[in-house]
Amino acid sequence: MKKIALATALSLASTTAFAGGVVEPVMEPEVVAAKTTSSSGGILIPLLLLIVVAAAIASNGSDPID
């Protein structure tokens, strides 16, 4: 009787071990942090260009007529 119980227990344990078969591993996508830039980075060059143009216009004064 003990042998039958042991055989039954082993057969049940072996069927659960092979029940699912071979499953391909699931690869989760790698999380990549996005680079953040400061908000002033996009406005700095046009602002400097505007200052240079304004300085050029201000220094290009015409001679007054005498």
C-alpha cells in the first residue's frame, strides 16, 4: 500500500513539473531616460542675435544735416 501511495505521489509531482512545456522567456523593454534640456537653451541664441542686431542699428546713426 505504501508503494502505491509513493508511486501516485511521484507521478503527480512529475506531471506538474512538465505540464507547461518549454516557454520562451519574455524580455521586458529596457527603460531609457530621456535627456532633458533647460528651457533657456532654445531661446539663448536668438536672444543674443537680437541684441547684436539692435546694437548694430543703434550704432549706425546718420549724420545730422547742418
